Amino acid sequence: MKPFIHEHFLLETQVAQELYHDVASGLPIIDYHNHLPPEQIASNHQFENITQVWLYGDHYKWRAMRAFGIDEHFITGAASDKEKFLKWTEVCPHTLRNPLFHWTQLELKRYFGIEDMLNPDTAESIYEQTQEQLQSSEFSAQALLQKMNVEVVCTTDDPIGSLEHHAKFREQDSGFSMLPAFRPDKAMDVSNPEAFAKYARQIGEVAGIKVKDLHSYMAAVNERHTFFAEQGCKLSDHGLTVIDSVTFTGAEIEDAFDEVMEGKTLSIEKQLMLRSFFLLEFAKMDHEKGWVQQFHLGAIRNINSRLLDTLGPDTGFDSIGDYSQAESLARFLDTLDQSDQLTKTILFNSNPADNEVFATMAGNYNDGTIKGKMQWGSAWWFLDQLDGMEKQINTLSNVGLLSSFVGMLTDSRSFLSFPRHEYFRRLLCNILGNDVAKGYLPNDRALLSKLVEDVCYNNAKQYFNFS
């Protein structure tokens, strides 16, 4: 019997099969945004079992397990690693038509060579097979990345981070690069004055600058920005609901900053002004250093207050938000463009209703200086599946240039998530193959191959200046 994940999985035409196997499959992976722990990469961590490398921190699986009625004890609770894995195997057969079903079988096959369907009948055998393999040096953290032909991996790092693990990693001969990305969300979150004031003092301490006012605070942030650049950073990243962009005066910003540092709760208006100011200043820093800025917008996070109190943030209780995005985003980008301080930018939306908004917004600020300067990013988070990726590719093709797209990323906390690049590449080749079959595109292999090469690898390498 042919295995479920077979050679031509998702590839419906001869053209699609040839584009994938002859062009896309062998290209290295540039994963320019993920949440892998730098410490585990630098220390070449060895995982004890599949639960540790596969289920820890995986919000997608956690949500599916909760939806199936699995007790939290077996998800984030005190159950043993094996018990958690066995509970996941109970859920897996019931994820049909959820991307988890495809991802699960892809990951088992690509990393462990396992073609059996994951279910309670195969659970014990698969747990034992993977546990044995994970003891080998061929399944260490770095080896797992090498197995997927990863060339560059960009982590997500707080400005106060020491980046010691990145420095340690650079001394090694691993065959791929690990670079930090500057994530200043806490540096502009003034909703909690006590938390912000504490963070502002911390960033001053690591920068060697005593924070006593707005000027010294911005000097401290800039010092950390420069430090990240010295450590090889080429990207910033922001996880926000919306881009704040309102007018303000210098005096208003200084007064609002003083108030929040004194522990005073700011009015919504003052919070908007401060966040607007911070975003513009951070963007100008990125432009000065030639970085790429990324904006992940529209998710509403940690909205189950009962389980937030029990489990803490970032445990799988997030959703798509229906925020208004266009006007404030346009003001922000236009303000930077007016002073010629708009750096290369990638916009990610979580609400599919905003697809055309984001795609057309990016196109407004391409100025002919850089190929694909303004990017509408790949289908993100809840949209990171066949339907969402296909809609993203089709919308981008309709209103922009698919040929300038920087392609896929994992945005993952799992070392086993890199077959998502394969998933994307197969889908891309299938779309092109179907278009040829319908007569929408010429069967010009050189032309089609160049598009596939660029979207899957060349564009990202050039765009981020990865050597």
C-alpha cells in the first residue's frame, strides 16, 4: 500500500511534481522568524523523548487536545512525558482536515522515517522508536536543523537579552547560521506602569545608561539596538494588535513618559501617543542600520482569563482579532516614508478579512529602490494551512508580485516544524502546475523554475542580506 505521505503528496499534475522534485525540494531553508530557544541550539541540546521535542510549547496541539476533551493534566500539567504523548495519539486520528494531521505525518516521516499513521495502536511502538533515535547525536537540536537543510534560523529576542547563546553558537562549526531578531514589545507596552518602569530600568542597566527621563530611555534602547546589530542582527519584529499612529508633541511625550515612570496609569490617549512615538523611533533605528522590520498584527491574545490565571500567558488561548488596521498602518508607513526613513518591511495579518488590505498597503510604499521592499508576509498563525496559504498566494499574485515574495517561515517553538517549508513548497508548485493545466500560465519550465527558486530561497537570501 502506498504510504499516506508519498512522493507526490499534494502534487496533482506532472508539472507540479517536476517543479517540486527538480527545483524546490533541494533548496536550503531560510527561516527568518521563529521562537526556537537559542540556548538549546547553542548547546546542541539532546531531547530525551518525542514529547519534549514535539509537544512542549506547541499551542496548536494543545488546542486540539483541549477541543477533544483531554484534561489539562495531560497537556501542560504534571503527567509524564509518555502519558502526554499517548494522549496526543488519541487525538491525532480525529484531526482529519486540520493541518495538524498532515504536519504530524510529515514530521514523523521526515525526521524519524516513520510511515505508520499515529494512533493509539501505533503509539507505544512510535514512542519507543523515536526515543531510541533521539538518543543519537544525529537527532540533537543542531542535527535536526541540518537534517532539514536549514541555512539560516532567526530567533526572537528581547532587547535586554545578553545574546550569549548566539555568541557561543558563532564559535561552532554547525553548517548553518543562527541570528537574533530584536523584539521590543515590552519596551513600548505602557499599559501597566509598574511593569514598564521596571523594564525601562532593566534596559538601562544592561545598556549602562541610567534611565531618568525619555531621552535617557531612548538612548538605552538605541544602545541595545546597536548591540544586537553587532551580534549579527538584521531584523526586528513586533507582535501587536494594531499599529498605533496618532499625532503628538514632544512635550506631550515627555510628560507621559514621566508619568508612567512615576507609576501613574496613563489615559488611553496618552498610551496611544507613547506607543506611536516608540514605534516611529524604533523604525528609524531599523532604517539607520538597514534592518528589515516585521509586524505581526491582529491577534487577540490570552483571552481566557480563568486559564490565564491558572497557566499563565502564551499557553494557547489566542484568537483572530477583528481590529481596524488600514488607516493607522497607512499613517505610520507614510510618516516614515515622508522623511525617507521607511526600511524594508514585512506585514503579517492574522485576520483573513484583511488580506487585500495588507497586500495593497504593502504595494503603496514600494519605491523602486529595492526589489520587494514592502512585503505582505506569508499566511501566519491560524492562516498557516493549505486554504490560508493558497488565499495568500492568490491575493498576492492578483495585486502584487508573487515573484518578489520572500516566502515561508515556521513561526514555531518546535524543532520538528521545518517540514512546513516543504508543505508550502508543495502547495506553491501545485498552484503553478494547476495554472499550467488550465492554460493560465505557459508551460515554460525555465520561467516557472525561476519563480519557484526565488520564492522558496533566492528572494529571502537577497532581501535579508544573508551571506
